Amino acid sequence: MKVLITAFEPFGGEKVNPALEAMKLLPDRIGNLQILKLELPTVFDKSIEKVWQFIDNKNPDAVICLGQAGGRACISIERVAINIDDTEVADNEGNRPTDQPIFKDGENAYFSNLPIKKIVNTIKQMGIPAKVSNTAGTYVCNHVMYGVLYKIHKERLNTKAGFIHVPFIPEQVVDKPGRPSMSLENIVKVVEAACKALEPGNHST
């Protein structure tokens, strides 16, 4: 079974993206899973184009997209992506869409088909805070989650897919008093646990 992990380049003035750093540290195999890795530009449209091309070439069985949610205190397993791009913060090429549908022929929303509650429970059992989130935002993170699920829906692919938001890592909050963070080590453990939850025959809760 092949699992594609995606993560974005740093954005918003940050020098690192904890999701990207975690992806880099993942092994090439987790149990019986082959782990594929893809760095995405934090750019509307280009990000979807890159992940679609990779899916077409590699045919992964599952796609777990990772993103930074600075300010959140725990791991957020996203439930839903909505068909809107709307941001006051420009992407890395200066795009700043407002109230713009991602795909005019797409559904209003697509739901993750990952075992999201199973993943949350597994992470909590590891002593790491996690929750199901009902908003992936309206920035590039939601854009990519929606784009992947749109492709799966339109092409009737038998592919599991969803999105995980991770907090800042400690080095990012040195000059941000009061902002929560999580160790990179724990973020890597979280992604590994999410992958293991997809293994055939893994029925743990």
C-alpha cells in the first residue's frame, strides 16, 4: 500500500514549516506501507496541479496532506474541505483570492474519507492532544484538501484522502509569547500513527 504525504513550503514570513520538517523525517516505510513524499508550493492552483500530477504518476492508495496551523494548540484532523478560496494573506506568489470557488463544477464541500476519529483516538492514546476539526480554513491548505478530494470524486478513484493541521514548533514561537507549540518529534509520531491507521487489518480504536 502506497501512502502519499504532502507538505507545504514555509509561508507567511516563517523560516520553517513544521509540517514539511515532519514529512522530511518520515521513514520510507512504515509497517507494510510505502511512504511517498511531496513538497508543495504554498501557492493557489499550482499546489493542486503538482499533487494531481503526482497522483496520476504514482497512483497512491491514500493521500495525507499536512499543513501548519499556527495558533492551534493540538493536532487537527480535518473533516471537511469547502469550495472557496478567500484570504487576506497572500500566498507565496502574491495571490490573494476573495470569495472565489476552487472549482465551479465542484460540490460545496467534500468530506475526508480517512478514519478521522480512529486517528484522533490513536493520537490521544499516545499522550498527544488531538481533535477532529470542522474547518480547514480558506487558504491554500483547504485549497489542496479540496482539490485532492475533488479529483477522487470526479475520477471515482478508490483513494483515501484527508488533511492534518499541526501547530507551530517551539523555535517558531520564541518571539510569539503565549502562542502554543508542539515538538517536531511528536508531530512526526502523529503522522506515523495516522499512516498506521490506514494499514489493512489495523482495527485498533
